[in-house]
Amino acid sequence: MKTLPANRPANALTSSPALSYPARVMIGKMLFYAVSIAIAVVMFLPFFWSLMTSLKPSNEIFSIPIQWLPSEVTLEHYRKAFTTVPFGLYFWNSLVLAVSGVLANLFFGSLSGYAFAKLNFRGNKAMFRVLLAAMMIPGIVTMIPSFYVLKHFPLVGGNDLLGGGGNGFLNSFWGIILPGASGSFAVFFMRQFFLTLPSDMMEMARIEGCKEFRIFWNIYLPLTKPALATLGIFTFQAGWNSFLWPMIILNDPDKATIQMGLQAFSYNYQTDYGPMMAGALIAILPILVLFLLLQKYFVQGIAFTGVKG
């Protein structure tokens, strides 16, 4: 029987030694960060191209080969964005609509979510299932019925008691705000958060003689700041980026939104990419600022909402 030399490892005849556990963990982390960085770079490239396009001279936007960095930084596209269309007015209109939608959804969504989570009434679960089913219906399906209801709303916009003779809520900001004042997602989101809060406080407040709305407003609502911040970001983003519905409802150019204003840079089958990119970057600033201000609450809301129920 042959023996191995004294200076030769016993496992030399087999495969190379397996990596230790700390080494495998380190390699796994390195691969994770490498893949994450690669994905982040790919996701960031369109934004970087938009930013550079807004700062390039027009003759360098589609130069061949691609010129990522401008040879000369210019703010001409930003000036043109504000002079071609009343961009400031469109910015204000979008801000009014988005903030109004946020306030309405935060109030009605939290109120409805509290009722579904904490109040025992007949049809609670059945109505909540209907709400969940409504979330699965694409918004494009309900556009025609919503338009018809807004146009023929009684005693509004010149309409008579039967909803005829006028335009109802068409061509008004109310036609944008009311259909989304209490979205299904807002009710579902707040209901899930309220379920994570204990019911003992509610019972004690009832014993002390508090009315139901006061229990909701003074006790439970202040505890939902993370959920309200998260819902506020989602709602503001949806309202700010809305294009199709305002395009259908609003006919007055003075009531146009910032997304409708960006369309002005595409005409006669041509697109003026410089001012459009400048306007698009200006359009994302409110969402970016809002997220940076509420980032802490946003992360908490995502972490604590969603599994109970």
C-alpha cells in the first residue's frame, strides 16, 4: 500500500479545498453589489441622457458618434421651455390638482380604511371584497362612464335637474379631482395599516365617552404618519404625471397641466428634444423633493403596511 509523502496534504488527490463560509459570504456580497450597481447604471442612463440633452447645443443632441457630454453647456433649452408655452402656469395647475388629490385621498382613504379595519358593521368583508375587485379593473375601462357622469351631473355647469343642457364638471378642475378623491388603493392601503394598530385604545376611548370620529382623528390618525407619507407620495406622483384624463376633461389652455404642456414640443411629426428634456426635468423636481423630505416615513410605511388582514 502506497503512502502519501509527509509534506503533501491529504486531500491533494481530490478536488481543491472548498471555500470557507466567510469567503463564500464575501463572494456572494460582491456578486450582489456588482449586479445591483450594473442595474442601477442601466436605470440611470435614460435620466443622464435627458439631463445632458437639456444642456447640449441642438446640433449635438443626435450627433454620430453619440456625444454623452456637451462640448458647451447651454441653458437655452430651459429658456425656450418657458417661452414657448406658459410653463409656469402649467406647473401651478398641476400642483393644485396633485395637492388636492393628495389631501382628498389622505382624508377619505384613511377614514374609509379606519372603518373597514376597526368598525364591525354588516357587509364589512363583502364591501371590502368588492373594493379589491374594483382595484383589478383597468382605469381605461371606466373612462367613458366617468366622463358621462361628470358631463350629466345635475345642477352643475349649466345642467338642469336631469343632467341636461350643460357641460357639468367638464373643463373644470373638479372633473379631475372628484373621480379620484378616494381611490381604491388609498382605502386598501390605509385599511392594512390600521389593522396593525391595537384596538385596546379604541375600546378605552369608547368607555371614556369619545365619539367615533374623535377616536379616529385624535388617537389613530396621528399614528399613521408613515402610511400617510407613503400614500401621499404615491398619490402625488399619480396626479402629477396624469396626462390622458386631464387631456379628455380640460379644453381651456389656461387650465392645462404640465404633462399636457410637454406635448407642445411635438408638432408636425417632429419633436424639439432639447426644450422637451428641459421641461421634463423641471416636471420631476416636485416628486424628487417630496420623496427626499418624506423618505424616512416612506420606508416605514412600506415596511409596516400590507400583510395583516
